[in-house]
Amino acid sequence: MDKKVFSGIQPTGEVHVGNYVGAIRNWIKLQDEYESMYCVVDYHSITIPYEAAELPDRVLELGATLMACGLDPEKAILFVQSSVPEHTELTWFLTSITSIGALERMTQFKDKSARQRGNTFAGLMNYPVLQTADIIIYKANLVPVGEDQVQHLELAREITRRFNAMFGDVFPEPQPLLTSGARVMALNDPTAKMSKSVEGSYITITEEPESIRKKIRRAVTDPGPQGGDMGPGVKNLFILLEGFAEPDVVAQFKEDYSNQKLRYADLKNTLAEAIVSYTTPIREKRNELLSRPEELKEILAAGGDKARAQAKETMKEVRERMGFFMPVR
């Protein structure tokens, strides 16, 4: 394994089926192909308003969910970002060589700062710098990303090039590993991305069966082909069906659609049961892990120890290259 993968996920709420289909299932595959590091990025989660008292539980719940989905701490390093403080040290060093203009051009910063209506803090602007530090502190070569994260990774590559040009070659330029498959859209508005912040938009990967059935029954459909293409509502249901049902089931429903024999009620019932069947073992495993919180904390702490050993070696090299001579004990 001469390539290293790094990716992170914020503990800002339940993992929904879009997160799973679009990212986490790919992480599980990658842990068998590359040296892999996956991080609960709790530092990132405080760039928007949050409840400090709730953060520890959210971190543990996310760790349990990732393991229940199939991330194996024996195969990949799974850890919590804040257990490796070197992330923030490297962020400061990188901030000193990153232009404000580049940060202001980030689409996510512009969108989120507009929603915050003038109450924007520097942490939100510097989010991509911390993201860059997360990746390169482990000298990761590959970063699995969706199309909406490509801009951030391009900035990470730009910052990496600038650092290497100024202080010598320390970091490899991280390359995007684009996630395959279509993006899962909101159940109540299939023109928008599925979002944990919009009620009725999402199904969590650990949701109770009856709630899953209810949400799928209410999912938006449409009258059929529009300009020769499948309408966005039905297309979204098929994306989910491909994510959770057997291939022969998907093929049959696609054939029914082509032959104008598709009954939306049948599609929704089959989809709901496919999601229930797929996610029930995940929900049960997550509950089992959360019933042993001290053991769960120890697993995440052990991952943090492994990650920090690598980060400390990198920071020793960075400090020397940048002219900081006092040793860190």
C-alpha cells in the first residue's frame, strides 16, 4: 500500500443515506485497497453555532455509526481530530502563506456567510486551511471527494505547492479520488441535495423502520419522463434503489418504467423495505457499540495515538524547515 487515503466527516448530526451512498460506503472499500485514515472532524464542526454540552455525545455517536457501517479500526486509523492538536499548529503555519482572496472565493464560504447575514467568523473563512492541514499532515496522496469538495481540494493543492516552493519539498500534492455514483437528493425536493438541516429531506442510516417507510411514502415523485429524461423525483428514488436493493430488483423496475408499467406505490414499498433490510444491522451494531461507551472511547483514543505519532513526525520536519529551532517536548 504505497498510497494513503485521508477523509473526514463532521459530527453535526445523524449520518443520512446520502452520506452513506456518496462517501462512507466508498471509505469501507478503500480501507482494503490503501493505507486509510478517517477522522471525526470536531474542530470543523465549531465553525457554525453549536452546543458544547452536546459535542462529546455527537462525536461518540458518529464514531459508532462509522464502525457499524463497516469501518474497521484494525484496517484503517479511525480517530477524532481534536485528539491530534498538531492539526491546528500546522493550520497556523499554512494560514501565514494563504491569501485572503483565495479563501473569500470559496463557494461554500460565500454560501454559508450569506446565510449567517453578517455574523461570520474567521473560522468559517479558514475552514479550507484546516482542511488542508488535516490532509497533508499525514502526507496523504488521495482524498475521496464529491464534486462539491473539488474546489477545496484544489486550494489544498495550491497551498501545498506554495509551502514546498518556499520551504522545500515536504508534502505530496493530494490528488482527488472522485466518489462514484449519483448524488442522493432531498426526498421532499429532488432538485436540492439531501440535508440533515431540512426536516423531511433525509433518512438517517440508523433510522427506525416505520419512520423510513413513512418518509419514502411521502417522497416527491413526478408525472413521468420530462423531455425524454426521467423526472428528478423518480430518478432520486431509483438512485436510492440502486444503493440499497439487489441488481435484479433495480433492473425489473427500470424495465417497468421503460414500458410505462411502473407503479410508484410498488417502487416506494420495495425501496422502503430494501433500506430497512440494509440498515437494520447497522442500527443494531451502532446501538451495541454505544452501550459500551468506555470501550468506544478507547478505540477512538487508540486511533488518535496512531495518528498523532505520524503528525508529530511531520510537524518536527515542518518546524525545522520554517526556522523554529526550539524542541517540542
